[in-house]
Amino acid sequence: VPLSMITLIFCSLCPVILKIAKSSNIHKVILHAKGRQIEFSSSIKKLTSTLSGNFVRCHRSFLVNKNNIKEVDAKNRIIYFTNGETCLMSTRMMKGL
């Protein structure tokens, strides 16, 4: 799937996307949306450079949608999303949130 197609899909799904995580399968990522998960071929690095300002790299394994963050626990480096899911945050990338 070309990146332009991925960008179009992300723009339409943006309100329900919580985070994008590296998959245990090589060269794949998992899109975590409200109520579903989708695995597809790509990398966090490619998506970071392609997606809009709503998406921020918070860890080497995660890209998060700032619009769906409920709370950031800086002390424990955990991001809480509106649906109750959580995500780790690196100390270096904390400033982007």
C-alpha cells in the first residue's frame, strides 16, 4: 500500500485512532483504534514523517494521537487514553506532548 493511500486512510480514521505500535512481526505496525486493532506493513519511522501534527512519537515503539490522550503521568512515564488503554513514554520524547 503506497504511503499516500495510508495517509488518506489515517485522515479519515484520525478521530478514533489512539496509537500506532510496533508489531512483533517484522516490518509491521499495529494501529490501535477505539474498538479495534489493524496490523499492516509499515514502520513507525515512515508514519512519523507522513502523518499530521496530531500524531507524536512518544517512544521508539509508539506513535500517539494527541487528540485521544486523557492524561500523561510524567513521573511513571505512562500515557492514558480516553478508552482506558495505556502506552509507555520515553523520557527524551516527553517534550513532544
